[in-house]
Amino acid sequence: MGGLFTPTCTSLKPYFQEVLPQCYQDARKQASDETGLSLDAFPVDSPFTADESLTVGDRTLHSAMKSDQSRN
């Protein structure tokens, strides 16, 4: 069975791409609140694409999570 956002489970990828901009705006506001920095200190648009957001180093998020789970 594939991971949430791997090519074998493509039904969630369009949803992720749809909600990413709002999630980023929410995270931007939270970062501002937590750091006390002005909202303007954070880029208006995410500096990462949806695919980049799912990448950890040179691995996809799914493969990184799978690797971490196999260590436990």
C-alpha cells in the first residue's frame, strides 16, 4: 500500500495542493504569533512547491516516515 502522497495514492495529492496555500498562511500567522515578529517578516507565499513540501532531504516524506518507522 502506498503512502499518502505517493504516485500510488494520487487522490489526496490534488487536495494537498489545494489546501497548501491556506495551510501556509495559517503557519505564517502562527510563526508570527510565536516569535513576536511582524507578519511581514515571513514571505507572503510559501517558498516551497507542494512537491518540495513533501520532500525531506533527498527523500519523499513517505519514504522518510517509512524509514523512521522501521527503526522502531
